[in-house]
Amino acid sequence: MNQESAELVTPVRNFSVQLSPTPRGARLARLLATEQLRSWGLPLDPARHLVAELSNNAADHGRVPGRDFRLTLYVIGATLRIEVTDTRGQELPRPQTPSPDAESGRGLLLIEALADRWGVTEGRFPRKTVWAELHFTPPQPTF
């Protein structure tokens, strides 16, 4: 019997980390994501801006004392998917237009502008995942 191993034409890469829902945890999410993207040879921007906004939202609006948030990065083919899961599933994000003098409230508008697609997936209560996808040109292999 001749068995041949099948090779993936497009590799699937992923990275996941659990972080505290604090400004420090959100900053660490951005730094870790930046290093992971760099190690995969992927463009850093706008991905790290999306990670920063999604993580800040988890720390600000998804925070439940004693419960962390999770950052997950997936690369499948030419798509990077960024997911941030928190434990405040009863509060789903909705883009709103803030007043011109507001100092906050533009995060989802930035995500909408930077991402090719984004959305919210309700998970097993009390979780929700806010995700964003970016399409990119895959790096060419070096020989």
C-alpha cells in the first residue's frame, strides 16, 4: 500500500493568548500580535491597529472583574482573522457616531474603516467574540 502525505497548499497559522482586561493587557495584546505578525512575515498595519482597538474595547467595555479576554490570530491563505473574546456577552458592540467633541466612541468606526470585514459572534454565555478580517498578498517564499 502506497501512502502519500498530503501537503497543505495554504498553511494555516494561529496564535492565541489570554490577557487581563486592563489597559496593560490591551497594550500587551498589541505588542504580542505585532511580534507574531512580524514572525509570519505579514504586514503590520493595519492589523496592529485593529488588535489595539479590539483589545481596548475588551478592556473598556467587556471587562468583568476576575475574567480575562482572549486574543486569537488566524491566517488562512491570504486572510488574517483577528478575534478578541471577552465575557460580557450581554453587551454587543454597535458602531455609533459620537459627537464631534467626544474624546472616545470611535473604535468601531475605525475597525469598520480598516478591516475588510468585521462582526460579532455570540459564544457560549457569557462570551462574545468581536472579529476583523484583513486580506493581504501572501509573502513569496525565499529560496
